[in-house]
Amino acid sequence: MPMLRVSPRLEISNRLLALTLALGILTGLAVSTAFLLTQGMGFADLASQFIGYTLGDPAGLDQTLTRSIALIMVGLSVAVCLRVKFWNIGVEGQLWAGALAATAVVLYHIGPASLRLETMFVASMLGGGLWCGVCAAAKIYLRANEVITTLLMNYVASMLAQQLLYGIWRNPTDSYPVSQTFPRADRLALLGFGHVHAGIILSIAAALFCWWLCTFSRVGVMAKAVAANPVAARAVGVPVGRVILLMATLAGALSGIAGFGIVAGQEYKLTQFVGNDFIFPSIVVAYLARANPLGVVVASVAIAALYTAGDSLKAFYQLPGATVLAIEAVLLFCVSCFEFLIRYRVAWGR
Amino acid sequence: MALAVRLAGVEKSFGTRPALLGADFSLSWGEVHALLGENGAGKSTLMNVLAGFYAADAGGVEVDGRPVRYENPAAAADAGIGMIHQHFKLVGPLSVLENLQLACAKRAGWKNRAAALAAMEAMGAQLGFRLNPRGRVDELAVSDRQKLEIMKVLLAGARILVMDEPTAVLTEAEAQAALGLARQLAQSGRAVVLITHKLRDVLGYSDRVTVMRGGRTVIDGAASEGMTAESLARAMVGAEPVAPLPRHAARPAREALRLVNVSAAASEHGVPLHDVSLDVRGGEILGIAGVGGNGQAEFLEVLVGLRRVSAGAVMFGDAAAPEGPAARRAAGLRFIPADRMGMGLFGALPLNVNVALPRLLGPRPERRWLVRRGWMDGLANAAIGGFEVAGAQPGTPVRLLSGGNAQKLMLAREFVGSFSIIAAHSPTRGLDIRAVQAVQARLRAAAEAGVAVLLISEDLDEIMELSDRVAVMSHGRLSEAEPIAQVDRGRIGRLMLEMA
């Protein structure tokens, strides 16, 4: 009797990895398409909204690229942590911490005026790095689970932001809960294409840096060892705690820079919505990219395009905003289902 | 005698790797049949085909004279075939009785706990041992877990028992008891297969022997009587095994490693160290004998710098040993852990990363900002060539290596740079003859080059053969080291008892 035979694979080739990822994404897109078709959209609408507008139309492309600036940073943040099996569920908190630190530099005129942007940049890294580094330290020295601590630190940061926005940072001119608008000199330059600002250069530079760090640096090799077998890593002399602390702090700093990019390049002030809706997409991006920093750039642009399309679905087809979340979830689900094929061989046979 | 099992021309490959190339095997009722071969000869694979874990690609399986084909292990178990794996299939957090109920309740038809308990007691009486039915399995000694496995298989109705390397994890006395139990089961009319690579198991305890080499049967069910260690070894290895190298009289140099009244806390399920003192000079091999689980793991962790001492001092030469594994490695310490995939190598990572990693650590790493694949591949190729790691490429994940090849890689990783102390814990456990000889030759060569070698082993033969001096570890204490010429097995046995 012929039947389905499932057996574990011994070796995993790069081609297989790429193939399963492609299959997962295609299946996810097919399921999402079927879902959207039941919501009264036609094929032509889908094509024009998802591909034509998001990547082909200047206004859509502008929206997509601008959104991807922060998404790349938080995606890298999760990806770098995954390299040492540290689950960073706290990119929003770290992003808030970075945004708050950068805003403080503007509001309190910290540092020389000519280096204000640079000071904001460094402050945002310190804020975000601290926010994630604390969780890593708690994991190493107190054995606190980082999924819980990074998650809860999100709330600490957003509550702190609320406190400041409704308190001492409230705009004195109109009493709205937003900070004063940043002076022109304290803003990131626009690059002449819609809202796309200099932050995109930072994002791409960060991706290249992370790629070098994970692939070619001594620390990257140590991180592989820590992820593969922490006991053996410690025995051979890898400073396991310091490697985790370094990678997690760096990851927090990356999310912090994302916050800096939003307040200094997009909003020009601190608002209540600076750090919303980043946790889930950051995980999706890192997962789709298989924690590869260069893959994060591609995945971030793709997910940003999905959000751009989602906005127009909301406007023109009255679909709820949760549609985008549902599509992201379907993609993630399909990709992780196909990972079964990475570990197991499936064949028809006796 | 009637045939219980006949396997003829069995072939099996995994992906493109052939494991069996036409193997034959026959088993009679009432006998203990030894299945002998080197690591990777195909012994376990062949028996896994019989027990329904693998489907054969070709060849026939007959049980009680009828051709059969088991789709899964449950079908084989229903037919009375029970396998006792080298890595026990037990549920650690459950009790002894719960494990039995989980495995056998359906087949044995137990309606409740009382029925299971009664069956367990009866079987225990029949076999001549008793286990606490309420004891947690992960707190049992290894030998008791094996007894539980045997009981589990018998209560599930097994008449054909396959024991995979039953003595590999046991001490001398325990091993003899286990082999005696195998004999007893055969005398009760069952058929027992003993998968082993120890010649002693074959010569002392089996009726017939089958020898496999490279996926084929080379001796098919010959009477064990009349076999000699030499004839079996030749069949197993294919050529005359290499004779052990003659040992030059070592000229001990200065003291390289000293432990002064060291005490340390126990690991989980382990034993604390009490007041351990020893000194090892450059150029000598100091053997530490003793039954496993008497503090050896803690001892190695203290040496490597993973476990803090609560009292006493570890000295390298005349100075206190630096803190932490990286500094100790830099100061000339190398180690080979008993659990090479746990504390030694990185199974998920390729050979090249495994070999390159130690060179990137410590105060003077060989590469900092640019670790190229080509550099790591070069190191890996040197290790593969220099230490004869068979069937591996720099990019192969280490978990795919056989036990012997993984151990050779472990040596290649450790025997690098200038070093003055090697601590090896059970370095030849589970290896075949040739790998054992390769590992032992490396340790000897290191000693002759002036390195202080510390050999922690449960294998008395190995200790007696390699060591210049011997100490015994028992209950976390270490006896005073004595020159090998002054001790015999009896003396070591007495030391183990006296220190209890």
C-alpha cells in the first residue's frame, strides 16, 4: 500500500532553505488573495493595489520606503537577538526609549548646537540599548525570562511617554499632548523623494553593519556557538554572558535609532503614536529574513508595502485595518509550516 | 534449535549513505547471540529493521519461519520483539510504575494500578531484582534504568529481546549482572541478541556470534566457543589490528598541575568534591579510576574553570590557576569531556566553526574583525587530515559524524597551540577499536612530549594500560596517587570500598 513517508533529513542545503521560504511566502500570498477575493475585490484591483501602487506609484513608493526605515531597524533588532536565541519582544519599548532620549536632547538643548543631531542619535542608542540591555542582564544574572521582561518593558516605556506628554513635555502653546515641534536644524534631511529622509541611509548602514557582525566578526562566530550549545561555549572559553549582553544591547540601540528616525525625520515632534504597532511586524520581518540582516531589508520593504496597500484597502474598500495584520499572520503561519520540509523529507512510497 | 528470526540480504540506505549492503542474521530460541562490529558496521541499523524502526530497502525478514514486514515499532512489539536501546526510552519525571503502565498497560491488559503493580512485582521476583515502583525514573541509577527497560519490554510480551550495547554505560559489576540476566532470559526459552563491540561480552556470555563489517555479515552465526579475541578482532576490523605502541619510560618533569585540598559543590544529581588533592607532573599520565558519578564530572568542571571551588586551590605550576575557562585555556589547559556533544562540540555547527572557535577566544585571538570562511576551512582541512576524521568536509555539521570521528575532531580542536595540561574524561567510551587506539596514541604522545595528562576513566583496562600513577575517586574523594607498578585491580577495588 503506497503511503506518505516522513523521515528526518540529515543535511540541509541552502537551496532547500530558499525553496521552502519561497513556497511558504507563495502559499501565504495565495491564501491571502483568496481571502481578499471573498471580500469583494477583483484580481485587477489586487494587482493594482498591491503591486502597482505600493511599488510602482511614486506616492505609494514614498509611503512604503518611509515606513520601511523604522521597520528595517526593529527587524534588525529582533534578528540580531535571535542570533543568540534571545527573544526580543520589546522593540516598541526600546523604540520609545530612543525617541524619548532624542526628544530630551532637543527640549533641553543638550550638547553643542552644531552637533545636536549627532547627540540625538547617540542618546537614542543609549536609551534603546539600556532598555534591552537591562533585560539581557536580568536574564544572565537573575535568570529572568527575556520574553516576559522585554514585553513588560514596552509598557514601562509607553507609560513613561504618556506621563511626559501629559506632564512636563505637553506643548505649552496649544496644550495638546505632543512635544514642541523640533527646530529645523534638529531634523533629519529629506532626500528629495516624498517623505523619505536620511534615516534610510542609517537603516541600510545598520543592515550592512549587522551583516558584517553576524557573518564575519569574531563576535558573530561566538554568537553562533552560544546559540548552538551554551554549555560547550562556556567550557571552551566563550564569554557567554557578555556575548548575549552585547548583542541584546546593540539590538536595543537599533530600535532606539528607529525612534530617533521617527521623531527627527518624520514627525518632527514626540507624539503619542510614535511607538505603536512595531512588535508583530518586527518579528515577522526577522522571521521571514531568517535572521539574516540583509534579508531584513528586503522583508521590511515587502511588509511596508503590505501596510501601504492596507491603507488604501481601508480607504477605498472599507476593509478594517486588521486586514493587514491578518495577512501578516497568514504569511508567518505558512512560512513556519513549510519549515517542516526543512527538517523532514516527505515522499510517497511503500 | 528452532529459528526465531532470520534476516537475509537486508539492504538499507539513508539518503545516499548505505548502511546495510546485504546483511544476514539468524537467531534461535533459547540462545544469547552476540552481534559484533565496529561503530558504523550496521549492527544497530539491522536490529532496527527487525524491530520495525526502519523499513528495509531490500531483503527478507522471517520471524518464527513466517515472512513478516513490520510497518512500525508497535507492530514489531505486538509480534513479541522488544528492543532495549542504548539511549533508554523512558519518561524521566514519571515513576517506575507509571512508565510501565504507559508502555505496557494496553498490551498486558492491566485495568488499574493494582494490576500493574502485581505484574511488576511478579516479574521482579522472576528476574531476581526489585525496583521501587514509586521512584522517579530520572533519579534512578543507570543500571536500574536498564533493568526497568528490560522489565518494560518483557511485560509488553517480548520473546525476542534485542539489547543494544547493554554494557556500555555500566560498571564492571553491573555489566556482569546485566549479561547474567541476558543468559537467564535465554534459558527461560526467549531469544536474546546482544549488540556489542566488546570482545569480552562475546566470549564470556554468548552461544553464537555474528560479526558485521561495513554493512555486511562477515561471520554468520558461528559458535562462540572456540573463538578467540584475535579471530574476532580480525573479522571485525578486516586486518590485523595495530598493536599498541610501546611506552617509553617517561621522565617526569616539574609539577604542572596541583590541586590543594579542593572542595566544590555538587552539580544537579551529582556528588560534591571533598578535600581533593593531587599533583600531576609534565610527561606523566595520571589515571583517575572509579565508578562514574562519583564526582568525576564536578572534578573536570573545577579543572576547566566552570565550577567554583568552595575551599582549596587549583595551581598551574607554582601559581594559582587563572579564573575562568578562557584564561585557563590560554594558560595551557586542554580538556576532553565525557559528554563530547554536550560540553565539547557544537553539533549544529559545521566542522570549520568548531575547529576555529577556540582560536578566536582569549587575550590574543588569531582573528578579530574579519573571520573568513577560507581561513576556517583551512583549519578544518588540517584537522581532517591530521587526525584522520573520516567522511567529513569543512562544511559538514558535526552531529553527522560518528562517535569515533567526532572524538577525533575533539582532539584536533584541543591539541592545538602550546599546552601543558590535558584532562581527558572517558575519552574512548563508545568508540571502536581503531578509534580507541588513535585516541590513546595521542594521549601517550602528548605525555612523551612533556604534557601532564590526567586520564579520568571508568575503564580499568585503559587506566592500567596507560597510566604511570593511579588514584581512585569515590564519593567525591580522591585517594593518594600510587605508582602503577604497586597497584593491581584488587587494590583499586579495595580503595573504592574503603573510601565509601
